[in-house]
Amino acid sequence: MQVYILLGISILINGLLIWYITRLLAKFMYISQNISDLLLTLKAFHVFISDLWSMDSYHGEPIIQELMVRIRQVLDEILNFREIFEHTIDVELEEELEEALNAEEEEQEKSLLYAGTRGRNS
């Protein structure tokens, strides 16, 4: 009789644990997807600010330069946090992030080249 009671309690506890783990995994996937979306949005914003900074009227503006530094710090923190969710990263989203990173690097190279040629012409 005691065996049946223990078996019933064990089945109930295991059922609750399976339900709880399923809920945790669903939340884990939701957070993982949203972190990737946030990272992509922030990278696009960083590229926008970099473009703004490289414009003639704003080039060398210390506030915009400080904003770029702060955005880079936030990007680094999100990348560190994102490593936790490395196993759930969407391949297509990863390619979009890589393209955004490449575009950002190209824009920075252009702004450095532009700043160098502008300095020689003055």
C-alpha cells in the first residue's frame, strides 16, 4: 500500500517537474530570440550614429563620439549575454548580424579615410 502512495507522489512530482522545465525552456527560447533582435537593432543604430558622426556638420562632435563609445559598450555587454544563448541562435539572423557588422566596419573605414583626406586638404 505504501509503495502505491510513494509511486503516486513520485509520478505527481515528476509531472510537475516536466511542466516546469517545459515552461523554462519556452522562456529561454523567447529571451534568446529577443536578445538577437535587440542586438540587430542596436547594431543598426550604431551604424546610423557612425554615419551621422561622419557627416561634415557633425564630424568630430564629442557628444556623438561619446554616444558611439557608449553604444559600443552596450553592444559588448549584449554580446557577452548572448553567448549564454549560443545554442538557440537563428542562422538567418546570425547572417543579418554579420552583414550589419560588416557594414559598420566599412562605414568606419570610410569615415577614417574621409577624415584623413579632409585633414590634408585644409
